[in-house]
Amino acid sequence: MAEQIIPTSDTAQNSAAGTEVAALDVAVAGGSAKVNLLGLSEEKLIAFFATLGEPKFRAVQVLKWIHQLGADNFEDMSNVSKSLRAKLSECAEIRPPEVVKQLDSADGTRKFLIRVSGNNVVETVFIPDGDRGTLCVSSQVGCSLDCSFCATGKQGFNRDLTAAEIIGQVWIAAKSFGQLTMNGPRTVTNVVMMGMGEPLLNFDNVVDSMNLMMHDNAYGLSKRRVTLSTSGVVPQLDRLSQFTDACLAISLHAPNDELRNELVPINRKYPIAMLLDSATRYINAMPDTHRKITIEYTLIDQVNDRPHHAHELAVLLRDVPVKINLIPFNPFNLSNYKRASNNAIRKFQDILMEAGYITTVRTTRGDDIDAACGQLAGSVNDITKRSERHKARFEEAQPVKIIG
Ligand code: SF4
């Protein structure tokens, strides 16, 4: 049930990452651009209100209005004075990105197609599971890392999302479930930064957004319910513990460097040993003990799903505090990979469990709306031209069809 999205021109909002902070500077200097308050952390909001000569508590009031009560204008803010509301309307705004389409799967999964500036559409997916509701959030328009099993990678790359565009995905999803109302249901209970893009390549905006997700005056999610997933940008991972204490997942997908170099090309720069060391340092820097790194391993038929791969993985992770999440590969256009068989998945899981690892298999959800893991593609105005190259290579590799 894939829908084709035709992006419209949006030159008025054609801004690069960091627009909110830049706009804040303009407001400070008395310029006319409006600051989008949606993406500002509490500290940045306090700084913004200070420029208006307003005390700190105003920032807290407005933060709650936006992220707990879903306000998108200042008029509704009944505990803010009329004169301040008028002043805010002149210099600020609350502008979420636009929802182009909402797709609901038969299994309860909900996908949002979200238009962001620069003629792009990103995807956000909500996956309900009992009393848990997980939102998979995008951090970039496309991705520059080009993992071979990932639909996003095949789309090329356009730009980083701003903090407003990242936290805006949470705002949009929570609002769609009536969560942002007084005593609204807690439908979005978990957030994973596993959508389009590599979160650590958009470090500041992702950190600001995750901290808003966990802030008591915003969404108030526990640090155990917000997870950043990285394919291994080691220098940024080494900085992460100074800025957040969210959970960590590593997109591993291979038990040795030779295979991982093929599947996750950034491995050529930051090989597995370096990545696991950095991830362990992150976990060890957390004040709470017993934290585990989630290892994500996509199982691709005949590529990385053999019993010897499972045995090798078990040895590799012996001294790292991990739990393992196996993800059956989800096919998409432009990929010749096949999903591992149920038998291979079961065998792989058994080997890891016998070796003592907590090992789960991710259930495929939202298949009918192309919302399954690894299938998110959106509509990327690719500045790298990589998407064209992938398409040409894929078409060349197809067997010739004999007609007649
Ligand atoms: S798996 Fe993640 S890092 Fe790799 S191409 Fe896809 S979005 Fe980028």
C-alpha cells in the first residue's frame, strides 16, 4: 500500500539545520524573523525569554503548553499575560512540520509522512505493543552512510533535520492520539531514534530533542524508554555521555569486520572493536548499573544468517554487556537481499541463547504500509546523486526478461 508523495516547493522555509538557533539570534538582535519555539530546549527557551526581559518561569509555562498540552499558538496560553502573548506572537511561533499523510496498518502501526523544508518528506512510525507504544523517529533527510540493507540509505541524503523537525515528530504523533491534553492517554511510551538517518551525525539537534523527550516539563519519558541507535560514529559516541543518559543501541549486523565492511560501510573507518569499546565506555559512564547495550542484527538470507555467524557473534560479544535484537530483513525495491528463513532465524536465536544472551526476534509490523524496520524511505531531494547510481546499478543487475 505504498503511496507516492509528490513534494511541493517550500522555498519560504528552505532553511538548513540550526535554523532555530540562528533565528533566535535574529530575534535577539531585534530582527523580524520569528523564532520557532517548538525545538528549543528549556535552557534555550529561558535564554529566549531573557531577551524579552521575562523571568525563567515563563519558559517553563510555555514549554508545558507546547509539549504537554499541544499548543501551536500563544492565544491558548491562559496563564500567560495578554501583553506577553501579543509580544510572543510578533517575534515567535510554534511551527510543527506538516503531515502530508497518515497511514494506518491493519496491525495498529501508524506511519506519518512529514514534509520538511527543501522539498523533502521524512517518515515516522508508531508501533503499539500491549501497553507500550514505540515511536520510531527520523533524524536526517535520507542518510549519507549507505548501509547495503537499508531503504533510507538508497535514497541518498539531503540535510540534517532541525530540532523542531525531530521533536515535532513526537509532538505530531502524541497529538494524533489525544495525548497532549489534560489527563490525555500515555500512548507514546517509548521513543527510538531509529528512523531515517544516522542520529550521531546530527548530534546537537538529536541531543536537544532527546532531552526534551525525557524532560519532566515536556514529555517526561524515562531514560530507559528513549533509545539512540547508531551504526557507529565513534567520535560522536565518545562525546554522548556528557550530554544525555538515554539508552544505546548499536546497528551491528555482522560478527566480523570483513562482512560488516560490506553491510555497514562506516565500519571501514570505525571497525567493530573500536565501536564496542566506545559503546561500553558510554554504558559505564551512566550512573545506574545493569545497563545493557542493545545489539541490532538484521538477518539476511545466506549473507549473515548462518550458524557460524551466530557462534562468531557469541564470541565477539562475550565481554560486552548486551542484549540482542534479531531483525528479519524486510525487502524493499532496489534490494536483492532476501529475508532469512524462519528456520534460520530460530537456529540463530537458539545459538545465542545457549551462549547466555538475552535474544529477542523483532516481529515485523506495518508491512502493509511499508513501515517495517529498514523500509523507511520518504522522499529525499538527494544532493549526493547516490540514489540515481543505486537505481542504475540495480536495473543493470536485473536478469533480462524474455518476452513471448
Ligand atoms: S541503517 Fe541507519 S545509518 Fe545505515 S543507511 Fe540506514 S539510516 Fe543510515
